[in-house]
Amino acid sequence: MSVGADSPCILVIKHGALGDFILATGPCAAIRRHHEGARIVLLTTAPYADLANAMPYFDEVWVDERPKLTSLPGICRLRHRLSAGGFSQVYDLQTSARSSAYFRLFRKPRPAWSGIARGSSHPHRNPDRDHLHTLDRQREQLRDAGIGAVPPPDVSWLGGTLSEFALPARFALLVPGGALHRPAKRWPVAAYAGLASQLMAQGLGVILIGAAPDRGAIEEIARAAPGVLNLAERTSLGQIAALARRAALAVGNDTGPLHLIAATGCPAVVLFSRESNPDLTAPRGDHVTILAVPDLTALTVERVAAVLEPR
């Protein structure tokens, strides 16, 4: 984006994770619209730098090295960079203890600050903010900072080519991955295999996607449900978005790619256990169905299949 030398400078802080990053696309769009003509910089972490650079809301993307707060050299470097940025306004969309601590790194007079840092000029005052869904919490935060309209998550700017894949004419996306250290957030492999077999019997192709930690589970599903297309570790975020725009439906665990898929408008069924609260973090949308049960091992293929509404 082209900005003048005298344009105001705005800083947005958003570190991650992927699902939270996708939910923040609406607030980022609102900030961009509110500060038309300003130079807007995003401070994020390395895993999300490429995604952030693809977004149409920022003029620059800075990678936060996240120095230990006890590391004097690292904190001094960060303090110098922040203070030299010439920022007149900061929107802390991370609102963590770390990002709030950055408020104190700015030299006085400090920029206007939207967040929860003590002493900030535009604090989010709702004492129940931690009990709000991320979308509602960030809308309230920006409203308190003078930004009234915040659109829903949008990834229309994100895409990728699919020509390298031999895709079925009509297909479902299955996303069986998730954090390895939280296995209770994963629907069992046998259940995904059963659903894949049922979908293929109905004439729908099935594509499995996931990252490196998901490869073992995906390969097990592929062995149990011959005929699926295994794209584990083969898809970029842009390609996932492109696949979602073509998919008839998607089913997956509470994990970042489901937020991305849901934001494209793909009919998505997201599976939650007691390990996470959909009232706080679930994807939202007219085509999103949340299935929340205490224990995902008790969730049957039949119950999931009953809520599928392919387009």
C-alpha cells in the first residue's frame, strides 16, 4: 500500500495461533478501514509471517523474536524497534501478558493503546472479557477504541493453485489432526475412516489434509479407507483455502485449519470435546455446525453423518 511520509503509523499485535489469527482477520480489516491512508504494521511471530504478508491490511509485517522478558539485550532491541516505529496508535489483539508488557517498552509519551495493558488509553473494560467468544471480545475492544463495525472473518484474499493434485470432481475434506499433546481433542482415527468409507460409498471423494504431526493418523485412515486422497504435508494454507472453496463439505477437529476452511464459506462440521469450549473459540458462520460432546471417543459416525449438509 502507498502511504505518505507524514501518514500516521499504526501497530497491530497478533502473534497466533492459526485459528485465532483467522478470527482476527475481521478486526484487522476494520482497523485498516478506520485508518485509511495510514501506515499499518503487524507484529506477529515467524509461523504467521507469510500468511500476514498475504493479507491486504498491512504495509509491513514485523516478526517478533519474543525475547525472554529477563533478556536485557533482547528487550532493548525490541524496545528500540517499537519506539523508533513512530506509532501513534497500537491495537493489541493478542492481549496476553507478553503483549501487554510491550506497552511499557514504549518511551513516553506512549502511543494510544487498545488492549488490557495497565495505563492504556483505550482499555477493554469488560470484566467478563475472558468469558466472551474471541469475535465478541475483539469487537468490544475495538468499539471501546472508536471502531464501530467489525466484519466477520474473511480469507477471500488467500488462495493457491490446485493443478498439481488429481482431485475428484466432488469431494469432502477431512481434517483429523490437532495438537499431539491434547489427544482428547481428536476424534478417533477409526471414526474418521468409517466416515470416509461412508462418504465414498455415497459417491463423494474424500481428501485428507494435515501437517507433519498428523501424518501417522492420516496414513492409518488411508489404509483403513482405501480410495481416499492423502494430501498430508502437501498443502499450503492457500491451497487449503482453495480446496475448501471447491469442497462439498468439511469435517474436522477443533484445530486451526477448520477456522480457515469455515471462513471460506465451506459447510463445516467442527468436533469439540470437553478439552475446549466452543462458546469461546469455535468458528462461526451460517455454514458451520458445532458438535460438542464431553468425550470424542463416544461420538459415533452416524451422529456426525446426520448433520452433514453438503453443497
